[in-house]
Amino acid sequence: MEDDSAMSSDGRAASPNAEQFIAELARHERSLGAYVHALINCSADAEDVLQQGKLVMWRSFDQFELGTNFQAWARKVLFHQILAYRKRTKRDSLVLSNELVAQAERAWEENADGLEDRTGALAECLAKLADDRREIIAMRYRRGLSVEEISEISGRTPAAVYKLLSRLRSQLAGCVERIVRRNPLAKEI
């Protein structure tokens, strides 16, 4: 790490804000990752940009005002990393102009609270599912298995897996909507 002031001689974080940084980053890591992946087509490149952005955030965390919106600050850092990546690689310039990327950033910022509410609601809804149903969802969306692979593992026909996934998605969507509507502080997206 270039900035040795953030580390003590024994390698532990010396900054009094280190724990705050780690807690905030952990709290928002999934949505920040989704943000970067939404704006960069190549998954490996998106991961590289995300990691570089985290380093920049760490090095400049002393500029972050505690008590303000960490996620908005982190997205700004990542936005600049995305623009730098696009400038370096010149990839996707025909698909997404920088202005379109900036518009996507603004839309993401406007809807970030609603997305966070929905993510929390989805976790709550998933926890309510029976273990075998939750495992089917995990196989498809966490592990990225195909319907055919799930069929083999679960002993169901591919048609039964498709039907079950469709029902589960519908149930989860309804559950998320009910929770978000029930929360008066939730921002609709």
C-alpha cells in the first residue's frame, strides 16, 4: 500500500476511522458491486475497477465526513474509476457514451435508497422460504446453475424447475412489495 500512514508498523489499521470505513464498506459492498457491474460489461474488468475503487476510497477516507451518506460518496469515487477505465480501454464507447453513463449514475443515485430497502426486503423474504425452496433459488441465482443442472441435482424435471422458479420469483416479488409498502420510510423505485 502506498500510503503508509494508514497502517501501523505491525500491519494493523492505525486510523481511528478504519473500523468505520470497514463497517460502511461491508454494509454497502453488494450495492456498490452491482453499481459497477451495471456500468461495465466485462465482469473481470468490473471487479478490477471495484477493487481499485475500494483502494481509492481507503486512501481518501479521511476526506469522507462521518455522518454523511457513505454510499453516495463511494459511488462518486467508483464513478470516477469507471470513467478512468473507459478512457483507458476505449471499450464499449459505441454502446454507452460517457453522458449515458453519467445519466445512469444520476438514476442510480436517485434510486439507491429504494434499492437498499428492496435488498433488505428480499433477504427477509428469502429467510421465510422453506429450506428446499431457498436452496433452489441459491442454486440458480447465487451459484449460477442452469435449469438442467438444478433438475439433475434436485431430481425434478426441467419443466418442474422452470415452473417452481417462476412461482418462487412471483412469491418473492410480492413479498418484497408488501414489505416495502409497509415501511413508511421506504422510497419506491
